[in-house]
Amino acid sequence: MPDSRPPKKGWLAYYGGLVEACVRRIGNRADAEDFAHDAVERLLKADATVALQARQFLLQSASHRAIDAWRRQQRHPHIEWDALTEDEHPAVEEPAASLSAAQLADTLARALEELPPKCREAFLLNRIEGWTQKEIAGHMGLSVNMIERHVMRAVRHVRLRLDDYDTR
């Protein structure tokens, strides 16, 4: 019995193949679907000239998204709690340790409050949320170069404040 469904058109024609290509490359179906969805979202937001080359755009976009996720994972690797040995488990053994951690957090918060708002936002999105500088630039409506300067300025400022904290 022939298939009575009409053939898929546009980006839908490439979606299944895109997900499968991502699964082969990444090895994780859930992440592959996330990357494919992000690529489709970018395609739908793109102009008409990009939509004409939908297949290539989707594959390249998903590939770039996977690379960004891999880099983020390398910066902040996930370690299972059960994989840690007993002496590696974070534990507060003395009351002064929790006080020291609270003071350090307070010093960091004060250092961030001293920064200009855009500089602080760029730093938090990059270093805490793990966004790329290009993503931040698009979000804040600034150039990638300006975001890079904001992040470098914030890193220098936070390091100085934390160095002051260490010398107490």
C-alpha cells in the first residue's frame, strides 16, 4: 500500500537526517535533538536567502552548537557524586571553613557590584552561565570585541579583589 502522506517540504525534509547525523556525531540522542531544535530555531529566524540552503545551514548550525556544548563541558566537567572517593566529597569539617566560604562569597559579590552593569552582565553570562562571547554580544546588542573587553576587565577586577581577600 503506497504512503498517502504528502512528501515533507522545506526544513522538515531534512530534520530526521539532521537528528540522525547529530546522534552519530555526539552519541547522545537527547543532546542531538536539542542541537537539532536549536538549529531549526536559528533557521526559522534567519532571512530567506539562508532558508534556501536549509540543509547545509541546519547541519552547520547543529555542528557549531555541539562544539560549543563540548567546549563548555570541557571547561566545567560534570563529575558524578558516586564517582568521588570519600576524601573528595565536599565537607565542612570545621566551623571556620563555612565562615570563610561565606566571607569569600561576600567579597566576590561586592567585587561584582563594583563593576559597571554591562561589564557585570557580560562576566556573569560568560563565566557563570557558560555563554559564548558571540551569544552574549547578540543578547546585549554589543560587538564581540566589546564583550571580550568587558569580560577581561571584570576578570582583572575580580582577581584583584580576591587577591586582597587572600592577603588578609
